[in-house]
Amino acid sequence: DKKISMERLDIIQNQLFENQTNMNKSLENKTINVLVENLTDDKTKVFGRSEYMTPVILSGKEDEIGKIVQVKINHSNRTTLFGDIIRNSNKRVA
């Protein structure tokens, strides 16, 4: 029956969306490796993918495309992580 199939599909999709949201939330305030792929459409940030293939929008520059960078995840939604590149400081502490 088509109605039963649609109800089952809704249940499965809702569970998938909940799992995606929970996974992304679990990465907030953590540092992960991200492969930088491209500039965003407005050219103000870069787009990449985490090791889990989750899209990541982050601060970055065009010359970082193709590199794996460490990113601190600040927040997320169901489909995307948002963060900033961790830039190593070369400053020495006495």
C-alpha cells in the first residue's frame, strides 16, 4: 500500500535527519581535519569536507584549496559544519 510505504519512508527519513543532527552537534567545539575544496559563491569563505564527508564552511583563503587543514567547529546544522582554521602560531613563550 502506498500510504504505508510513505509513512515508513517518513519514519526512516526523520531518524536519518536526527542522526545527522546529532553527529554534527557532537563535533561542535572540536578540532577536525578538513580538505578545502573551493571558495563559497560569495568568495568570502571556503568550502571543504570533513573526514566524515560532511560539508564544512570555514574562514580561509583561495591558496588553501587542495590542502588539509585543522578546523575548530563552532556550530552546525543538520547538513553542514561551520568553523575556523586553526592557525599555528610561531610565537615562542618564555
